[in-house]
Amino acid sequence: MSLIEIKVPDIGDFSEVAVIELLVKPGDTIKAEQSLITVESDKASMEIPSSHAGVVKELKVKLGDKVAEGSVVLLLEASGAASAAPAAPAAPVSEQKQPKPGVDGLSGAINVAASPAPAAASFGGAADLECDVLVLGGGPGGYSAAFRAADLGLKVVIVERYATLGGVCLNVGCIPSKALLHVAAVMDEVSHLGDLGVDFGVPVVNIDKLRGHKEKVISKLTGGLGAMAKMRKVTTVRGYGHFVGTNHVEVEETTGTGQEKTGTKKVVAFKRAIIAAGSQAVRLPFMPEDPRVVDSTGALALKEVPKRMLILGGGIIGLEMGTVYSTLGARLDVVEMLDGLMQGADRDLVKIWQKMNAKRFDHIMLKTKTVGAKATPEGIEVTFAPAEEGGTAPAPQTYDLVLQAVGRTPNGKKIAAEKAGVAVTERGFINVDIQMRTNVPHIFAIGDIVGQPMLAHKAVHEAHVAAEVIAGELQGNKELASAAFNARVIPSVAYTDPEVAWVGLTEDQAKAQGIKVKKGMFPWTASGRAIANGRDEGVTKLLFDDSPEAHGHGKILGGGMVGTHAGDMIGEVALAIEMGADAVDIGKTIHPHPTLGESIGMAAEVAHGSCTDVPPARK
């Protein structure tokens, strides 16, 4: 028997992490890869595993200690036989020559006809890597799938084109935009404090420092993901992946801070695959190639603040970025083909938002389309036309910056899915069943590529389902193998100021579908906390089933709110829908006072007829 030191392995970019839990004690017999201690980083808590098996002789750390890579955790009495052996390579993967028939129950997430299944290619070359599960794409869905599969004991390879995990969301999407939106919200709030007797003066913006703050936020999160990938022994292959057969993916490797191809290729053999290739911003074909024409990624680069900015598309992404640039000093125009901004949310909520944000816009051009654009020395000259016959459109306008935010398109046609026999629709989506399985039984798909809504939080839950089904099938675990994505609702949030959030059935949808609902509307003018915050413009709305079959005790069907922190509160409404709560369940749940969250309980009381914080209902 030999006495060896068990040390903290590579945990990524964290120089020091705190020990928050001791999972073993002297005298314990432990296995290789067994967790020894739990540490806490800025990202999350992580467990540190043992590299060897044996008997714990002495702990070298205690609660509260700070450790880093190389720190000694404990002394272990281990024999040669007890040492951790290198992971055995996965058994050779046999190529499926013919795709199996598609499974029943294709998801209705996207209402398109299923494309005919293509004939799969046959790959006869050698593989550089073999694994149980290959995950194509390292965004929120991809890394969640990879990590869950690894936690369930599978050998996982993840293919990602970016230098860091996290995909569009963490690197050039939802996270950096929230970092900038927070700064914008603070600036806007400070500007209002002068009316309350507190004057901070005119803010001075250092654009380089602000950009640095955004990059720091990104690095913190992506660094945490890199560390967790290493701790889970998930192998990351950087590059563009495409199928070359039903059980093989070829990766064109990339390098640098961008996505420059190195010219080298790697082939990965897999038993199961999860496609998490995401989506990309739609680019209008007539827009010129010019640095003054950007998508959301370009806008987040924050190179400078324009005087005049045009937002193409009145959706969430464009309006969020518009909020940032407006607060920093830009004047905004927005053009939208439909009859209102922020489609999907109820018009009464959007109306409140629009009234609060009117000062940001010079022109809101509804029922208007963009038909042309050209680059001039003065800026980008954009031409408009009416979206409906008989409508009117403004004269051409010139802008310092044009943001294209007209939607995203899935990457289904960029991964050579046909070579694996996977059917892809004309629009680039991949149809799946409730287990996230494609028409090829051993290949799964999740996230943006399987349809709307294209939201990170949807992708994460789909990811867990796919990973659990795969683990269940490979390990003979019936419980895991029966996992399914059966969420009743998926919340949406516009992180503007004020925020707009909604989930489940909207009032507009209920009317369109002929569903009778009882509405509980609580105005924030009756909220002590909202008034104290100086932000009482908001409302909280809940909708309950009011059909004759409900007998006056209908379950909640949907809800929405506009106001500060709406996105933080909408989760309670989503939970209420999933749990089948009625107005009494929500209203009699005691919410803390004074909070914005209690507006949810109050809205339920309004629907029930028992709220004492608003004037009595007219009889």
C-alpha cells in the first residue's frame, strides 16, 4: 500500500474556490471518481472527485478553506490495483446502413409537413475519437445535454465552433445584452432621482470600459462552463461539425478568437447524437455589406453610439438593443411589417410599455416594410414601402446604424443531416417527438433547430430529456428511458424597461380561440412597493378558465405583466399553470409584503372577487 496526495484537478479559470462541504472523512473507503469535497465558484458549486481508490488517511482541507488547482485535498492509502485506470475507449460503433422508420408522434412545435427521410451515407473511414454521445453545438441546450449525459455516466464529446462553450446566448446574445441592459436601467433610474432630491449629475459614458464590463461578464460564465466540462470529463472538439454517416461526424477544426478554420479535420464516432446546432440571425438580401449594418452580434460589439439608429423588426431582440443604444444617446426609428411591436404579448401590456418608451423613438413605422438600402458617405439610406395595399410609407431615411432584427433561422441545412438520414424541413427545422428523437432513432435534436419558441430555457429542458432517454437506453434504465418533454407552457420575457413577461394563454389568444376566461388585473398603482420605487406604471394580469365546466373554480390558463422585474416574477405564474392552480390557490398563498411579487396574489384575488387593495367591483 502506498500513501498518495489527492489534489484539486484543473478547474478552469478559477484561481481560488471556497470549500463549502466535506463529503468524506478519515477511515472512509472511496472509489476512483468519487466526490471528495464541494467547492463554490462564481458560477456554481462543483464537486471535486478523487483520482484514485483507497482509504482516506487524513483530510488536508476544512470548511471555508480556499483551494485552487494543485491544492492537496487529502492523503489516501492506495494500492496499485486501486489506482484509477484510464477510461477504456468506447466499444467500436457499428454503422447503420439504413435509417430505421421514423417514430410516431412527431412534435407539433412547428407546423410543417415532415420532409421525406433522405438516404443515409455510408462512412468507411477511421475515427479519431469514439464516444457514447456526441453533442453538435455548445449553446445552452448543447452543454446542458452534454453535462447531463456525463453526469449519468456516459462518455461525451461536444463539438463547438466558438473558442468557449455557451453558444450565441452566452457569447454574443442573451447574457451580454443583459449586462448592457442593466447598465442602461441604472442610468435611466438615476436620471429620475433628481425629481426626488438626489442629483448625480449628467452621466459620462466610457464606451471602452462599458465594453470591457460586458466581456468580463461573458468570460466569467464561459470560464465556469469550461471548468465544469473538464470536471465532468466531457471532451470538447472545436470546429464546424457535419455528418458523414449515421454514426460519424466530421469536424473542421477552428482556432483563434473567431472561427478561423485550421485546415485540419477530425472524425468522431458515436452511439447516439444530439443535434443542438442552433440558429442564426436572418439577413435581408438587399442590405449592403457595410459595418454600419449589423445584426444583434454586431450591435453587442458596441463599437460606438450612433446619432440615428434604425431597428428592422419590432421584436424583443431589436427593442432590447434599442433600449441600450437609446440610453447611451441614440435616437431610434423602428420599422415593423405587422400592426404592433412585441408580437406575442397582449396589446394592453405593450401599450403601457410603448407609452413609457415613446421618448426613445422619433418614428415607429408599423405596417411598413423595408425594400431597399444603400451605403452613402452620410450613412445607410433606407427605402420603405407600405406592407398593405393602400397603405402609406415614409420617404427614404439615412441612418448612422441599422440593426437587422427580423428573426432567426435554424441551422438545420448546415450540418449535412441528410448524410445521417435525418429529415430537415425546407425552413431548416428538424421534427422530433416528445423524447426529442428525430426520424433516425439514435439521433436526437433540441433547441432552436426543432422549432419555436427559440429560447435558451426551452433548449435546456429539451437537453435534459434527450440525455436521460439516451442514458436510459444505453444503460437499460427504464425510468430514464421514459423521459419526455411535456412542458405545458414556456414563458417569454422582453428585458426592456419596463420588462414585459407572459406565459400560457394570452387574452388575445383566448378571444381568437373562443375560450371564455375570467381576468384578474392588478394595477401597480395599488402596489406599495411599486409606488415606493417610483415605478407604478405596471400591471399584473392573470387569466382563469371561466367555462361552464369549471363551475367558477377554473384553473389558471395564462398570465402576463409589464413592469420592473416582470421577468423575475413570471416563473411563479408558469409554476401555477403547471400545477393546475386556481384563483383561490394563488390568492391564498401568502406573498411577502411589500413586494412586486405580491401583485400575482392580488391579481388572483381580483379574479376571485376578494381583493381589498383595489376599489370594489361594480355590481
